[in-house]
Amino acid sequence: MYNKIVFVAESGNCRESMAAAILKDISPNREIEIAAKGLVVLFPEPLNQKAEAVMISNGLPVEGILSSALTAEDLAGDTLVLTMEEKQRQKVLEMFEEAAPEHVRVLTEFVGDELEIIDPYGGTLQMYGLCYETLVVSIRKLVNILNEGV
């Protein structure tokens, strides 16, 4: 079973950070390292302001969260990389030839949901809230899958 979960999307400061915070909050039945990474991160950036507002309103910690780029080291060991969209999964596999396709998955596909996690970037605060709620549903299913492997 996986000892590390890395959530990945484009910038590293929105959906993937919300997903990581939600998983940390729900927490599986065992110790697991949880990270959020971006595919296009030129320098560390703080959380997207609307994502931060949604996280705060849902009681999740936001202190010190900065975006960081996905690296080959993030793929080492028993790591599951979960992207928000199929195009990001493909990009990870293209960028890192050492990445095993079975360990790089789309979050919603991995947990049995049909739709990808929408990108709320540039949308209303309500769109960010909807993205958060969708993530909560998928991550609860993820926790169930992780707990079955204990």
C-alpha cells in the first residue's frame, strides 16, 4: 500500500492544496505522507485567495502553504500521484519517464467517480466552494480505499 500521496494539478496552489488539506483533515487509519505539487511552478506562490477563503470557511489550516513543483523525488517509493485531470496525468508521465503509470492516476477515476475535478480558476467563490465539496466526496472515498489496504 502507499506511504505517500501527492496531489498534482497545474499551479500547486489551488485544487491540489485543497485536496491535501482535506485528506490531512479526514486522515486515513495509518500514517501517510501527504503533499500537493504543481506541474508549472516557477517560484513558490501562496494559496489562491479564493481557495484559501474556502479552506478557512471549512476549518482547514492554510498557514504556510506555498506551491512547489513536482520532482522525480516526489515519485519515489510507495507513492501514489493523484492528478485532478487526465491531461495532468499524461503530463506527469511525459515529464517523468520513471513514473509508473499504475501509480499516477486521476483522483476521481481512482476512487470510481466519473467526472474530473473542475478547475475553478478565475471563477466565482461559489465555484471554488463547489470544487471543494467535490474534492471532499472523492477524498472520503480515497480514505476508504486507503483504509481497506491497512
